[in-house]
Amino acid sequence: MSPRYIDEATLKAREEEILDRALEIISKNGIVALTMDKLVASVSYSKGTIYNHFSSKEDVLAGLCNRNMRSVMNLFLRAVDIDGNSRDKMTAIGFAYMLSVLLSPQHFALVMNAKTELFETASEARREEHDQLDQKLFGVMCDLIEKAIANQELILNDNVDVQQVSFSLWAMSFGTIGLLLNGEKACSTTTGMILEDRVIKHGNIVMDGLGWAPSDRDQTEFLQWLKSDVFNPELDMLEKQGVFLRVA
């Protein structure tokens, strides 16, 4: 009897289901709680089937991380597609990044582990995909910065380049989210700070320091528009989770 053919769509759906179960385990008990045996026990597939999709726990974690990065990429592309100048769009990127973390803090924790030795044992294919996604996300920001320079909305000093500006903005957002996501438990100096407010304001501090031309839009109205129009589906999902944004 010839082996049963399984089409690509079915294989993809199965892989997504396995990743969903893995995320449930992590959400309940943390990354350390995830094992291949626990994953096998949580699905209706055999151990062999699981290993056909993922070579190890680390490969599963890389798969989760890459899946989230693809979602973030979609948010970034929506952010740069809005009607506005380059600074509006960069603010929207920061807002989109924050939304992605609030929607799935577990994925943010995975990204924080992505650059450690934990991922060194993931499959080569997933590590390559991770690097490609990393470059694409970074590229969206770099392209926007280059357009800002071309439009003379941003003039860089000789000792600063596009890559440095992009990294500075990403590092600011990543660090702000990392420190404020868990409130005072993560850092006592953040007492009274609101994550969604600080991500926007810290981004403006960095862009002001670079001499980036300001937006000609009222910022309160602009942020409200991002919430009610551009990223309304994500805000709805957050509110269903009991999360309500507070952006001054």
C-alpha cells in the first residue's frame, strides 16, 4: 500500500496546531515547562509525527518565535502604509510593536531568548528563517528612515547611519517594553509609568534627539486614530482579554 499523501495545507494546519498547544503549555507554566513529551501528550498525533515537524523543543520555540515575527511584520507593514509623514509612520511602528507584545507576552519572552544559545540547537531551516525575518523587520525601519532622509525630514550627522538609528529606536522600544511589561516587579524605578504611554513618549525623545522633523498632526488625535482605525482589530482583541490602553 502506498503511503497516504498529505497536502501542504494539511501539513501547515497540523504544524500550527502543534505550535498552539506548545504556546498553551508555556502560557500556563513558562518556557521551562515545555518538553516534547508534554507536547506529544497534548495533541492527537504520534511522537513520530511531532518529530517530523519539529526536531526538538528548541525547534518548537524557534517555530513559535518565527510565527510571531511574521505577525509583527504584518503590523509593521500596516504602520508604514498609513497616511502621514515619516515620523508618523515610525510612531505607528512603535505602537504596532507594543500591540504585538500586549497581545502575546509569551511570544515576547521567546524573542528575548532567541539570541541565546537556546536557539543554537533549533533546526537550520528555522534559524535561517529567523534571521531572514529579523532582517525584514529591521529593513522596514531602515527603508522608512532612508525615505525620511530623502524627504529631508531627517538629516543625520556624519557619525550616525541608518542602521544605528533603526537599532536605537528598536532598542528603546524593546527595553521600554521589557522593563514596563511586568510593572514594578521588573524595575522599581518604573513606578507610576504606563507602558503604552512610555513607548510613544520614549520614541519621541529619541526622534527629537535625532532632529527628526515633528509631525504636523495633533498627537492625541493621531494616537486615537491609530487605536480606532488602523489597529482597531488588535484593540478589540486586547479588550476581550481585559487589556485597555492608556495613552496620554
